Amino acid sequence: ALADGRFRAGYIEWDFRPAITARRVIIAHSGNYAELLGGTYGLETGMTFKAYPGCPHTAEGCVAFFDNLPNYGGIDHLPSKSPFDGNPVF
């Protein structure tokens, strides 16, 4: 029921064997389809799994999706240039 892309950067998990839970990162999501990083070994048709939405890593997303701005740890206005990127001119 979530918008396309809302599960991107989230993950799914399923019980693989007793006491083993498999997890895979969702790298793309559209409708009822998701592209996973790492494959689906052990996930069979008809199995139950849990899907967790991803975080857009923005203050706006933190408020809109999780209503949790006090715990937002990002720095929205950090410049894209860095003195540690290999370029001696900063």
C-alpha cells in the first residue's frame, strides 16, 4: 500500500531454517515488485515475509515517514566538497 520507491533502502526478512532469519536489502520497489540485493535463496512461493520501508536520509523524510525529527542524524546542508576527497584544493 506504500508509494513506489518507498521500500527502497529498506529490507525484507524471512525465516530460512529454524533459528535462521534471512535478510535482503531492497534496492528498487515498484507496485508489488522489489529488486533485492543478494538474491532470494530460501524464499519460496507462498512463504510469509516481512518488508520494512527504507529511509530517504533527509530531514523531510524523517518527519513525513517516521515523525522522528529529534533522532535525525543527518547534516542536510553539508557541502559536497570535502578536504578528504583527494583534491588538495578545498
